[in-house]
Amino acid sequence: MIDGPAAIAPIFEWENPPHEIDVSRPGPRPVSMDDVQVLKDARVRYEQMYRRVGGVPVRPRLVSFLNSSVTPLLRGSHDDRMGRQLFRAAGGLVALAGICAYDSGRQALSQRYLFHALRMAKASDNLAFGGYVIALLANQAMAQARYRRVIQYCETALRAAQGYLSPALTTDLHILQAKAYARIGDRASCHAHMRQSEATAAQIRQGEEPPETGYVQPGLLECQHAEALRRLGDLTPAQECAEEALRLADACHLRGQAHRLATLALILSERGELEQAASIAESMLNCTAGMDPIASPNASWW
């Protein structure tokens, strides 16, 4: 994986000038809004597949679609307005390919997809989408124990896309920071971002959210807060959050349900409630029957 300053450079380039003034280009055939809609529909379809079975079986299918359908469109002719919509739609698929590569344990490949998606976000002039891609990069950095990079990524997204990020994405960026601060033992900053995430979560209106933020489902906030509190050693409030997240689990996909069960099982085991923890863990295993293994527990929020 790219590390050090090279891992920060794509974020800096996304945030700062020069911006794309005109993305129009000539090509062998014109790109239409119907073409763009095909890409949007495909992203929804592949995401639903991912939610059901995980990234391992979905990745080769998605990569094949990128090669056969997306690449030719990117080589097609379009004016500036159409080109920005094309980059936005194609970027959503490239970001999903990054998620599937992450899920498959292909971290370097995942990072390359996500950096490419970030470049497409800049070409699309869609700051909200760029913020979403940075949230994915921050989640990957969390899995790699690059906690200060998580904080840096999230602060950049919140600053550069201020006023454009949806409440759900803003909530998730604060959640990521809270978890990162918990990992480095900064209790005050962790709690500050937990409060900010609660405030923005109250503003979420699902019908007004972009399609990519559908993972911010009821109970996600409580589950992630439970993880942050567990890392701080505050096991009683952590258990309360985890139990509330599990109470709301019917509203989320199977991967999210498994993550909530795993979070509660870990908390119970650390509290010495081993029999109850084992029972919850068994429920988690039943929930994931037939599902491909998740490469990292941090992937479950996708």
C-alpha cells in the first residue's frame, strides 16, 4: 500500500486547485443520459449483491463491467456537463470496486481504486461524492491502525466539502474520528465527536440522502459508539449502546446485523459475561451462514 506523504497527496490534490475547468472531450461515440443512468442502476445492483454475499464474489463481476461498459463510455465524446455526470456515475462504481477489493483483503488494490474514484470525484465537481470517497479511505486507514491519518482524512473532508456533505455522511465522518481518538486514548476528543455525530444524525432524512450513504442505517451510530466506548474501557455505556444497536438491527442488512452481534459479544466477554457472549457469538455465526468472510470487522459499516 502507498504510505507516508504519498497517501496524503491525493487528498491534497482533491481539496486544492487547480480544479477541472472543462472535462469535455471528443470520442468515437457520444455519451447520453441513458448511458449515465445505466451506470447508476448498475451501481445499485452491484451494491445489493455486495450486501448479500460480500465483496469476494462480487469483485470479478464488477471489474468485468468496468472493463466492458464503463471504460468505453469514458472514452466517448461528451460536453462538460455530461462529462461531469459521467464521472460521478462511473466514480460510484470504481469506489464500490475499491470496497470489494478491501473486502477481499486486497488492500493495495483497494487503495488504488479509491484514489482513482477520488480523482473522478474532482472531475465531476461533486464535493459530496469526494467526501464519501475520503470516508472510505479513512475506514481503510482505521483497519490499518493509521489512526492519525483517519483523523486527518475526516477533517479534510469536513473542511473541504462543508455545506455539501449530507447529514448521514457528516455523521459517519464524526463517528470515524471518535473511533480513531478512542484508539489513541484521547477521551475528550472522542466524546466531542460522538456528540457531533449524534447532532448530525438527528438531521438525517433517508429520502434526501445520496445512494452511497445507505449504509448509515438505524443503529449504526449506537454500534460505532459502543465500539469507541469499549476501546476507552467504558464497558457499561458501551453495552447499553450495543444493545440499542441490536434492538434496531432488523432495519439493516445482514452484514450490519453480524457486526452488531459481534460488538455486543466482545463487550460481554470483556465484562466477564462469557456464557452470554458465547450465545451472542453463536447468533452472529448463524447470521453469517453462506456469507463470504469479511476481511476486516471495519468493513461491516459498508
